[in-house]
Amino acid sequence: MVRVDLTKLTHLQTEASQVRNICILAHVDHGKTTLADSLIASNGIISTRLAGKLRYMDSRPDEQERQITMKSSSIALYFRHESKAANSNSGEEYLVNLIDSPGHVDFSSEVSTAIRLCDGAIIVVDVVEGVCPQTRVCLQQAYNEQLSTVLLLNKIDRLVLEKRLDPAEAYHHLAQVLEQVNAVVGNLFATDVFAREQISTSADQTSALEEADDSFLYYSPQQGNVLFGSALDGWAFDLATFARLYHGKLEGVTDNRKLLNALWGDFFYSPRKKAIEPGATEKGRKPLFVQLVLDNLWNIYGLVENRDEAKLRAISERCGVVQNVRDLKHGDGRVPVRNLLSGWLPIERSLLGAVCETVPNPTGISEMKAEKLLCSRLADFGSYPRETQSLKRDIMRCCADSERLIVFVSKMFPIEHGALAGSKDTLERLTKALSLTDPENGGCDGEVEIFLAFARVYSGTLRRGSRVFVIGPKYDPRTIQSEVSDGGTNPHLAEIEIDSLFILMGRQLEPVDAVPAGNIVGIGGLQNVVLKTATLSNTRYCPPFVDLPLIATPILRVAVEPKDIQKMPQLIRGLKLLNQADACVEVRVQESGEHVLLTLGEVHLERCIKDLQETYAKIELNVSKPIVPFKETIVPFVPTSEDNPEEEIAKDREKDKTVTLQTPNRQCTIKLVAMPLSQEVVDLLNTNEPVLKAYIKAHEAKQPLPQALQDSIRELRASLSKLLPEMVPFDRIWSFGPKKCGTNLLVNGTDFKHTAVWYENETPEQTADDPRSQYESSFLNGFQMASLAGPLCDEPMQGVCFLVERWELDVTIGVDLASVASHGPLSGQIMSAVKEGCKKAFQNQPQRLVHPMYSCNITVNSDVLGK
């Protein structure tokens, strides 16, 4: 196919109804990049012979070497969707922004950056391997982000050439795989329904699920959202393809819709009755899908091993495919078969056709999704200014003529200088603008790294040279009025000028002057103001988009240092660039000055170290052995003696495990004890950590609580009060830790009237006469510091309850100037005493280190069980 001209793509960008933004999601090695190659070949960008071998979207050398995708990348494709009407040559033109994403769990953050910019997705499943762990994750992400999806059952050729299944066996195997996918989707739907409903009895659960509409949910070949194919061989089809092929060719069957519905299921064609009948299995007949579809495919693939040039030529002519003599005589028997199938059932025609019909255009964003982009579930959208609330309509309309510009940047990505070979002035301008090249920031040798923003325009038109606000993740439009009255500036808001815009074409970039709403774009000039994600707008009332969902948390950490210590500035500069280039890596500097990298896994770690050494820092590094984070906890006493365990338990009870400390100036006395919490309490607090975070944030900002957050807090309180033991009174909980939302509790067992952790019934007037009230924050800070870094190895505590039995304060002691000068202010002394007291109380109990567990699901066929 001839390569599509850029002017046609830019013209289609202006028609939002003809734009589709999709990504490819699948488990690793299920065929995403091969599928992308086949679709790219349809636009003439690469040769069809190289599709599946070139891996065009994998531009990194280590991606090519490992044969896995490590980053999400986008390409704009042209597609002409032919009309299905008979004798019609008309067709609609579409612009498909296709994003290829990784399948390896170490690069799952790249999947999040892709999903946020899309309206739909192609879910790819290897029919031999079936539903795998990352398949489930992809389905869950697509469901959570409300993406319209198309399912491709890929690698059908493996059933013939590798598994040696006959057509009937293959049909039943395909039905099982489809059932597995629908089971995952059904489980996601049921979980979502139960989470939304206030359920108390099993009868309520049943009614809630029965009343929910799931007709749109499942994958069904008859609905056109399931395709069968082989990305490697470049072919795919849906049921409608074969329904059109056999229309009018089965005697007595004139209803095309009836034929379409019967092509999948337990139906067969009866030549005697000249009709389609149910009960194929019961009557020992071939289902229509086997008879009309799979038998033909199996006959064609049989020619791979049983070469028959005449038969192959005859079938090709009957299917309207032209085969040249060289291909027919090719040494690899799969080459002519691939040419036949890709010419007869081209994958782009069926797959992109299904995408254009199933996935909504950018103007079809639902009201729920638009609000979800601007406001998290635990925040109150109604509390935003009216100007902010009206932006929801702008996102739903997705109008290029809108005065209000809204753009979301999902990540920053580095580009090769060769991608800008056609626009040297842009390259020079971007290079000159980089502040990281200043000598005081470490300098650089050779070419500097240039980053572009990977973004989507949701409203208005983004133009080169226009000035926009870069809105940071912590910006809140509700503070605009106070900022105006105070005359101050907001540190989370910066105004910049758009330097350059690009259409993303895989490994190449095509510069443009403007990008209208609904399109994916690369933006130059944001490298100095955007770290990972950001929102761009021309109005201060635009809130930052909700954070990208995290699939996995970085847990594998290493310490890095240059072999030549004089090259530390280059390392610091390289770590800044790596942190910006990688959506999931975390860079930390310890109190000791040690630089630590946190990554998702071994493959991710290896890539980060390689990028540091070869691209960003360009120095040799010393890398420590990787470790994973621990949690420190305590457990109930367990006797070790088998002969007399009761005696050990009795002795343990006699021990005094309380800790009593005084501040250095002896003004304050503290007595406390540590107790283990049950696993149920730990799981509950872990699950509700985002709820507590949102609760604290809303209270600190003095904002009204949204109903969803109130319901979540009410449910948390009810569950927690039931799970806590008797010696831990629920109404005396003083604080959670660490960071006020962890799995550790501070419980007040004294006569001090503390500030309620649920921020209700606060009575400052009752505690004004108590001298301890002014030091309450110091006491809580000491607990927070102790729970954040335990005594075993400075790792966070988990599942520990500290019961404060005594807190006395006598401010008449040690008030002389010498005492204050030697010991410091009392607030700091209390903080240190509480911190040390918590650690000593912790050490009086049986201590344990909790390390992360790697969970693995192994799925095999029943015929290999027991081997």
C-alpha cells in the first residue's frame, strides 16, 4: 500500500468524529507488537514482508534484543472503512492513533500512561496460552478507565501447526478461551456493583446484581467485538466477514442476520431441510463455524507442509489474491500461505473496522468519565468553582473551536536526534532551551537528551507559540480567590510558551503548527517544567487530572555511586533525566547522602542502570546488590518448649513490657506499651489507606466531605470497631501511622482529652487549661517518626498498636535558662522521648521482619496435571 500523505492525516485531525484513540493491551508475548507491525504495514510505512520481524514500534536496542516492549509509543494510521452495503464503493476515512504498550509486569506503568489517553483498546489473547495474569490486569484497567474494547483471539495458526488440533477441537478450545475472558469481565463487573451498593444481606447482593445492566459487557462474536486471526500472518476476521461471504450461497438461507447469529454456537446447516438448525453436538454434526470457517483455514494451512503449487494457485485465484511465481516456489512453505490469507482476510480491514464501529470517537466521552478525569471518587466535584465544573462539558464536547484549552500530559519521553532530522531549527531551539545543560548543573558531553510530552488534547486547539498554564498535581482551583486577595503566586502553576508540536509516527516525528481536540500529540519545550505528568490549560480554573492508576509499586531498590567520585554531578544530572524519562522509577537521596533507585523488577532495574551508564549520566557506576523493602512488626508470644509451653506463657505474662521515659529536663513522663494488631485490622487499614489520605487532605483544606468519602469513612469505622480487641478502645484512637494513614495505631489511655482522629467533637475549649494540649502535635510527631522507621532496620512498622498509659507534665521543673539551653525546647524533647519510647516498647515484644511475597498463578491444561 502507498504511504499516506501527512496532509491527509492533519486534515482528519480536524474532524473529531473520524478520530479513534486506541491502545493494544495483552500479556507479554501474546503478539501486541507483531499486530502493530501488521497494522503499520497497511499504511505503507513498512513492508508487509517485514511485519512481525521488524518490531517497528520497539525503537530501543534492548527491546529488539529481548524481543519485548519496554515503553508505550504511538503512531497515527489512516484507515478507509469500506461500506458493508452490497455493490457500494463508498467508504469513510478515519485517523487511528494507535499506542503499542508493554506486556511485561516490570513496565506496567507504561500501560497506565497509554490507557489514560485512549477511548478504546484492543485486547489480544494468545489462544494457546489463554488468559494470563497480565491479561486480567489489562481487562481490569480497561474496565476501570471505561474503555470500549475489541477482543482479538490471536495465533490461531498455532492451533494448526503447533498443537495439531482438528477444526472441531479448535472450535471448542476457542469457546473455552472466550469463556475465560468473559468470566474475568463478569467478575470485575460483579465486584464493581457490590462496591457501589450498600449491601447488608445476601438477598440484597443478588438483587443488586440482577438489576445491573451487563448487556454491553461481554465479548460475543455475534456483536462484532470478537475477532479471530494471526497477527504474524497478517489476517483476521469477524463473523460478519464470513456471513457476507456465504450470503446467498446456502440454499434456503436468505436472512443474513440469522446466518451471522448461527455462525457461532451449537448450530448446523441441514442440506435436506435447507435450513439452519440447533443441536449440532447432540446430533453429531459440525457446527457452522467449523464447517464454513475453520475447515477452510485448516485446508489452507495444510499446504504449509503438503506443498501443492497448483492447489495453492487455484485457491488464491478463487479468493481474489494474486500470487507471484517467486512466492509460490519459496523455500518456506508458509510464505505463499501468508500471502494468501493476508490478501483474502487482511487484518487491518477487520480489526480497524471493528475498532471504528465499537470504539467511540473523542466526542463520545461520558459524563461520568469526564468527571472522573477532573475529580477523584473521594473528592467532591460540587465543591469546585462553577468555572471548573463547566470544564466537564468542554471535555464531553471535545470541540476544537472551544475557547478553553485542556491538555493532559501522561508522561515525558526521550527522543533520538535523528527523529528531528527534518527540522534542524526545532532541534537547535529545544537544545538551547534546556537548563540542565548549564555548567552548574553538571554539564554534559556530546548530544543532550531532549524530552517530549506524550499528551492528548481534550478541548480547544493547541497551537505552537501559544501560552498556557502548566498545572501541577497539587494545584487546587478552589484557592484562586485567596491567592488573588493575597496577591501571591501559586508554586504549582507555571505559564509557558508551547515551543513545538508533533504528530507521533512511531520512530519518526512530523512537526505541525496546531493540533485540535481529540488527538494525541508530542509537545516540545516542557522539559524544564514537567517532571512526569501535568495538565495544560489556558484557564486557572482547570484542576489537575486525577493521577494515573498504579498497577504495581516499585519495590526493588539499589544504591548507585560513580566509580570516580569526582563525577558525582554527572550522576545527579543523569538521575534527574532518568526520573523524568521513566514513568515508574523512583529516585531517592537517603539521609546518609546515598542515591537510591527504586524499580519494579529485575528487567526494569537492568534497563535503568543501562540507561544511566550509556545515555543519561554516561559514566561508570558502582551498583549495590538489589534489596526489597521490609516491614517491621510484632507478634503474640509463641512458646518454644514442647514439654511445658504453659509455663513459658505464664512467665511471659509476668514480664513488664511497658516502657517509662522522661524528657531530659524531667518535665514530662511517658509510659506506653506495644501490642500486635490482628491481620484483619492490618488488611482493613491497608485497603482504606487512600480513604484516610483523602479524609486528612479534605480536613486540612477545610473542605466539605463528599458523600462517597463519608460513606467510606463510616464503613471503615464500623469495621474497625468490630475488629479491634477489648484492650484497644475504638473511641480512644489518637492517630494512625506512619503518615497519618498507615497500619499502626496510637491509642490514648490517659486522662488527656486528645483531638479526635475522626475530626469530630473537637473541644479545644475543654483542653485549653491542660498544659499538655500545646504539646499534642509533638507527641503525635514522635509516634509518626517511630512508625516510619522502626528499630530493626529503619523500615516502616506494620500492625503495631501503642497504648499510652501515662502522660504527665510538670512545667515547674527545669525552667532555668541553663536547662533550656542544654536540652532544647520541651516540644522537641517530647517528640524524641515518644519516638524512643515507641521503639523500646516495640523491642519488648517478639519482633519480626515482614518481606514482600511474590505470588504466581500457574495455569496448565488438564492433560499435564500430575506430571
